[in-house]
Amino acid sequence: MGSGDLSTPSSPSTSPADPDSSSAQPTRSTEYYFDDGTHIFRVQNTLYKLHAGILAKRLDMFNSMFSLPITSQNMPEGRSDDRPLYPPQTSAKEFEYLLRYIYSEWEAPPHALDYLIAVLKLSSQWDLPSGRRWALHHLQDIQNQIPAALQLKLARMYNIEDWIRPALARLVRTPLKNLTFEDRGFLGPEAVFFIARVREGLENLRKTIAVVAPEIENKRSPDCSTSQHQVCMRVWSDAWFRKITRKLIHPHPLVAMHMFEGIDQVKKLDLSGMTPGCRERAISFVEVVNAFAEENHLIDQAVQMFVTTVPIDSTPLSI
């Protein structure tokens, strides 16, 4: 399901989307087959008898269907178990989640992730703006608990632009070995390959910054003699290696330094032996150049390239 699905809501069909499902004897839903319901729907092997007024009020796509006149010569589908309507592109579980949203009284969060995704999917697919807003609101509350790969898939399938950068940033900072089989399934092979390339570029940036301390030979302060400046350069280089280099290239993610911490870590270096003027100039130089910020620039570029070159994986989510 690509982003194009959102502009043209699907309508209930009078024949099953899955021909195989019509061969089994359907059973009535224990929760959503109402005696006073007006229209009967079938999803997979479950029948639902629902209220036209409630559905039409929430879902515009049902309005035209429910407004059809009933005559003795033309009994429309949806009036008996033998002639149900078939909502498109949904599973029974997803459909029941949407009915739960439509029929239920207010429920206190948190809500199950599957529930929110189902409401988001069908609300986007069938043009239910209030359901989409509701699902996005509650998904936003648990955004950090959603696996980054799933978050990126949802963002692209359902046009949630604000989620793309944070999800992609989390993924390119994650070692590839930590991507689960499920993560790779959410992403698809092209996205996994893209993420691997961006991660390689970020790792090269970290190594470049880590290997050599910023050059301060030409940053000698007036209070520092030529011979003393040699000491200042050595102290600076040694301090950089002991703290910045080791933390940038450390293999364990809990120990490794985040790039956004770079300036603060430099300010905390033990630079005993440098003159105050050289120490101030060295730190100021790092702040002005701020090579640590290059990671964010690379991620920004990666986001732009990702949305324009990597196709949306429209493999349906299994709920």
C-alpha cells in the first residue's frame, strides 16, 4: 500500500477480495453482529451486522452505498448472511479493531500497538480523518517504544513525514548485526542496503575525527612561547587520544560517545600543561569548526536521498 492509496478510499465490494475465503462457512462475530444492525459485512470467515447510521457518520465511503433505495426487484447486497458486503484490503482482526474504535466508549491509554496500527491503516485507507488523528496522537505518545524499522515503514506507508528522520537516524546509528529478522522485513532489501551505506559513511566520519586531534600549531596564544607551544600541542594531542579517540571508536554502544556530545567532551578534557590562552584557543577552534555536527548534516542528506530514491515497501503489515 503506497501513499497513493490515501487519496482514493476503497469501497466495500460485493465479492470477496480473497476467493479462497468464500469457500469456508462463515461464522457470526460474537461482538459485532448486532440484532438491530442494518448491513452485513464479511471479512475472511467472519460476519458482522452493523449500523448504517453509525458507519455512514464516520466513514464517507459508506454514504453512497447506504443511500441506495431498496425495492422488491433489487435487494442490495449486505442485507443477508448469504449476500454480505466485503470490505477491501483488511483482515478480520484489523476490521474488529476499527469497529472497536468506532463503537467503543472512551478508553484510557495506553493502547496496544496493533490496535493503533490497524486504526491508522484502515482510517487512512478508507478516509476516516478522525480515526487517523486519534491513532497518530496515541502512536506519538509511544513513538520511542516503536521499533525504528516499523516506525519508518509506517511513516512512509501512511505519509507521516515527521517520523522519517528520527526513525532513519536511529537505524543508521544501529549496528547492522542488531537489526532483527523482523526489522529487515519491515524495511525491505533496498532500505537495508541504503542504511548500510549511510552507516558506513558515519563510521568513516567518526574514525576521521577520532584519529587525529584538530591541528593547533597555528593557534599559539600571545602568552605562550614557541617552546612552550610544543608542550601545548603534545598535551592537546594526548588528551584527545585518551578521551575523544577512545570514546568515538569504542565498539560498545553504551560506552561509545555520541557525536552530539563531542563539544561538551572536548571542554571536559584534562589539558593540564597547556597555557590558558592555548587551551582557550584550541577549544574555541573545535567549537567553530564543529566537525561533530557533520553527522547531522550527513543524516539530513541521507533522508532526502532516501525518500527520493528508495521505493516504498508496500508489503502489508500482518496484524
